[in-house]
Amino acid sequence: MKNTLGELNHPARILLGPGPSSMDPRVYRAMLAPMLGHLDPDFLRIMDDTQVLLRRLFDTENHLTFPVSATGSAGIETAMANSLEPGDTAVIAQAGFFSARMADMAARTGAEVIEAKSEPGFPVDPQQVREAARGKKVKLLGLVHGETSTGVAHDLDAYRQVADELGALLVVDAVATCGGMPLRVDAQRLDICFTATQKCLSAPPGLAPFTAGPRAEEVFRARKSRVTSWFFDLTYIMNYWGGERTYHHTAPISMVYALREALRLVDEEGLETRWERHRRCHAALVAGMEAMGLSLLAAPEHRMWTVTAVKVPPGIEDAKVRRRLMEEFNIEIAGGLGPLKGKIWRIGLMGYSCSEANVLLLLAALERTLAEGGFKLSAGAGVAAANKALSHSPALLSR
């Protein structure tokens, strides 16, 4: 039978959802480098480079720093599977879809899981965790730094204090914040932290950069039972990503090329300059949305800079707006998950996608789409407000 399938030829979308983000052309070019074997001396040097750059990204000296060969959820799985055993107790600050996933993965280890929950659009108050953990010997306290299902960010320093009080490891899911919001693993004493390549790093999906500090390593070594996952058992993985470079699995070679180049871009820009770029674009987006008469789900003090949750106004059909943005303007944004389905739009400004041009383009496109749908607004108000916000907050120069 003749093959009638043609080459891939889809449009280059402007990706402004909660991930993946658009990629810098340099990252695409890196992926075209010739294939190497996963134990080739040249690839081992690329692995060394990647680990050096990941330590700079996380701002850590942790020896155990490497990319897990799977998507961001594998970072959660690696953290939970290696830290917890049957009979342990974990407390999870559950503020949305992805922290609920963390709680589910923790429970699958056989540990007792206590969830301290918040209402959609609100972070979990650290005091809720104290109360939930009262009388318990807690081994692990887990939370999502930036919950992309609600646009809510947690105060990591406040949670470090609670973890100290409980004598627990602090595990932080920074999938949607690392590289886009302030995060300093060593200074903030985060015991385990992980992210994903497709968000603020603007590399392809498929790797979960991971780091664990000395306290976490002690817990791993003191386990009484084997890690239930062979693939995510750090004892084996670090024989490959550690000094021995002993075969564990065939690494996704081209993905590592891409990550290395994405991290070089982060390094060239400088972390603080990069964080400030995300803050400025988020502030401009918020100013534009509010000038158009739209409301945000989270209060200003609780908002992520990288993913913003905007309430769908009454009388407007969520999916229809998103479809028009894609078909007419080639822009992708996302809708809500679970109980927030149809009620919010989730707009991502991450990595290469986080630019003044994209903020202004989205606001103009959304204004036109909403006006055609019958939503009353002042023409040009969103773009004007965003421009004003940007002019009042000049960009930092890259290092």
C-alpha cells in the first residue's frame, strides 16, 4: 500500500500556554548536531557541561544534580519514590492539579499522606501545614512553587521554616518557575528541587532537571527498603550521571544537546536579568488584562510571574476564544483544569515566549476576539496599559 503521508508542515505557533513554550532557534540548531553514543567520550563531556550549567540554574553546589530522562512529572516521581517508604509520613500543600499529583505519587510509595488544601486561586497557608502535621513525625513536606492550574505561587522561605520545625525534607516542584522566578536552592535550603525543560528553559519536553542536597542524600542512603521504581532509583541513575558514568539507560542524546544550549542561553542572559524579564512581562500582561475589564483568579501577592490565570468573563465561551486565537492569530493559550474548566484562561509567559512583543500581540488579539464576542471594552485599552507598565519599568541589561 502506497504511503500517502506527507512531511510535517504545521505552522510555528506562538506558544503562550502553561507549556511547552516556544524555543530559541539556537536550541533547534543544537538538536541537529550529529548523533553520539550515550557513552561516547564527547557525549560524556556534554553531560559534564550540562551538569555544570544546571548547578548554575538551580544556584546550588549539590553533587546530585542531573536531568531525569522523562518529563516534569518524572521529577515528582523521582523525589517521592526515593524519599518515602511504607510507614513514613508526608505532608503535601495541595493548591491545585499538580500538587494533587504529587500527593498521589507520594501515596503510591506506601507512605501516609496528609494533604493541606486551599481553595482555587489561593496558596496553602503554612499554618495549615503545621496544624495538619500536629502530632506526626513528618519525613517530607512537598509543595509546588508555582501551581500552573491556578496561577498561584507559594512562599518557599515560609515553607522552609515549617520544614525545619517538623524536621522534614523540603521538596519543591519548580517545573513552571525555575528560570522565570527567583529560586536559589542552596540559599533557600531546598532539599530536593526539580523542573522541566519545556517551561522557562524553552527546550523540548522530555527532561526533568533534578537536584538533591546532602540531607536528602542521607535519607536515600538510610532506606530500609528498595526504591519501588527501577528506572527512577537514584542509586542506579547516579552511577551514570555521577563520576563513574556506568551504563544505566540510553540517554535522549538530542534532548541533552537541546538542554545544554538552552542552559547556555540562561547563563548568557543571567538569572536575575531573566527573572526581571519575566516579572516585567507579567506586570504588563496584568495591567493590560485589567484595563480590558478582565479579572485574575489569584490576588496580586500570590501570583506567579510565569503563568497567569484570567477569569473568563460572563457570556464569553472559553473554548471559542481559544480556538479563534489559534486559528486567526496563531496564538495558543490554555483553559482551566478540573473544577476550573471553562472558567479561566491560563496564559504562559515563559522563557523564549516571554517577550514584550508577545504580551502586546496577545492583548490586541484577545481584545478583538472578545469584542467580536460581545464583550464591552475600550478599544486599545489593554495594549495602552501594557505599554505604560513597560515604560515605567525599563528592562535590565543582560550581563
